[in-house]
Amino acid sequence: MKLSTVDSLSTVDATQWNALADDDNPFIQYDFLHALEQHDCLQNWGWQSQHILIHKNDKLIGACPAYLKHNSYGEFVFDWAWADAYQRNDLEYYPKLVISIPYTPAQGPRLLARNNDKEIKTKLIQGALNIVEQEKLSGAHWLFCEDDDIKTLKNKNLMMRFDYQFHWQNHDYENFDDFLAQLSSKKRKNIKRERRIVSDGNIRMRVKQGNDLSEEEWKILYNFYQITFMKKSGTATLTLEFFQAMAHKLVAIFAQHENKIVAGAICFQGKSTLYGRHWGCHENYDSLHFETCYYTGIEYCIKHKLQRFEPGAQGEHKISRGFLPVKTRSAHYIAHEGFREAINDFLQREAAAMLDYGKTLNESSPFRKA
């Protein structure tokens, strides 16, 4: 087996990469990662491709989407305090190595291996640690890993961290009312009230596949994406060309009021999962965020028999609307021995607090008690 790294997916065969990737998760597939590189979404914002590959007889048998990172923006596993501690001790935290999907807080495969081979996965991890040593990086971070990869990472004695997101599960619902029937009376009435506010305001929802969007609709949708970042003093790092390159996986949700599109949401669809990513609105409309980002997406999942809806990071308000807490996991290696011990101690204390937090979240379930 030959271990190597490349600074662009353009040098990698797409068919061989996708043969290793999960076909349910759109973000780990070649077209998504390659589109990020090709449409100016990475280097200007601190992401430098450093993908880890394993070949055997010129055939790709293992791969990791990896990046040298010069900040912590767009990762959603927050280590700003770690970077600050390094700075206060006159040490460099950046660059670091991140094995993840840029700007995408969605769990998925990170260690791609032919036949899910554990030896290949272990060699990929060692490949990342080799980069840390050779480039004198502060560490390596595997973010939003699926459970199988976490088991392999644990076996390498890496530090574990977890957080919570809020996901909706489709229990073979026939329609939206069937889903509502499973909720407590109070939560059911609140959702009906929020949906009624939107419909009574003469706002109509439309769902379109990316490939069916007109040029004008693309401009409107991208403008909504930009607006949200401007309102939060953030940066819109993804380009219109990137979204258009991913049109075959993109689902657009529009809210239309009096023949004018007033809000929009961008989702990506996998084989069994809908992923909510971005939304925007020109003006404030009561309850429109919930309709655009949650309820219309739930209806879409039911109609298309998708099993899950992952609407993005954070947001405890999602629980009362049917999205239950799910653990998201990451693994970390810190090269500096002293900081490794300190961060490991912090993570153990954080984990205890997060377990208590998780119990509180689960007690808030909106579903009727059995």
C-alpha cells in the first residue's frame, strides 16, 4: 500500500473516489469536494487541500478529505479557546490539519476504505499524524465522524469530543398530519398555529430541484444566502458557481408572497437524508423561518420517503418541532504534550457536562409519552 497526499482532487479519479464513498452522503462524494476547490470556496478562507490517499497497484483503496487550516472558521467544532491558549503561551496553533467537509456540520464517513477495511483506515489515520509531524502542525482533527470511524479513531488513542444536533426521523409517516398526531397536544397546536400564520399571510411555499431553477431563481436564492451572512456580520464563502455545480443534489425551498419570492432555503439531498444548509429572508415574517427551514422540509421527506432530515447545527428550538437530539462526534490529536494533557482534561470535564445537558434535552421531547 502506498500512502500519499494531493493538494487538489483534480489529480484523483472521480470514479475511484466515489467507489469508496458513501452514496447516501452527498458531501463526501467527489463532485461536492471538487466543486469547492474549483469554484473558489477554500483557499481565500483558510482551507488548503491536503487529501490523504492510499493506492495499491495504482488503484485507490483509501482516502481522507483533509485540509491544512489557517483558522477555525467553517468547522462547527469550536476550538477557538485552544488557539487562544496557544497564543497566550507564544505558540502557534495554526496551521492545523482538519479531516472534515468544509462549512458542513453533517456527520458522515471520514476514513474511506475499500470494503471498510480497518487496516486501511488505521493507515489513513497514521497518514494524518505523519503530516502533523512532517509539517510541524499543532494537531489533527477529525470532525463530524460517523460511529464506525470513531471506533477506529478511538483505537489510536485519540481524544474524543461530542456535541448535539437536532434531527428529524421519518417513522413511515403517511403525511404531515400523521407526524403531528405523534406529538403532545400543546406542541401539535403550536405547529399548526405557526403554519396557519404563514398561510393566512398569503405566503405560498414552493419546492424546486436545483436542476429546474431558472437563472433568475438562482440569483434570488444566492442573494438570500448572502443576506443571512451580512445580517450576522459573517462571510458568504460559497460561490454561486459552486451551488450551480451541485444543482443535481440541491433542493430549493421558496416562500412566495404576492408573486414575489420573499424567502428561500438551500438543502442538499442524499439517498435517504435531506440536509438543511442555508436560508435567507428579505423581511421579517412571523413563523416563516419555521415553515421554510423545518415544516416544508419535513413534508418533502415524507413525500419522497426520506428517512432523516438534518436541518443544520445548533438550535434547541428545533426540539419542540420534532427534531430530537443526536450526538455528533469528533476526534483530536494535539502534538504538544503539555497542551495535549490540558485539553484532554478539559474534554473529560466537558463530556460530563454534555451528558447532563443531553439528559435535559431528551426530557424536552415533544412526542407523546408511550
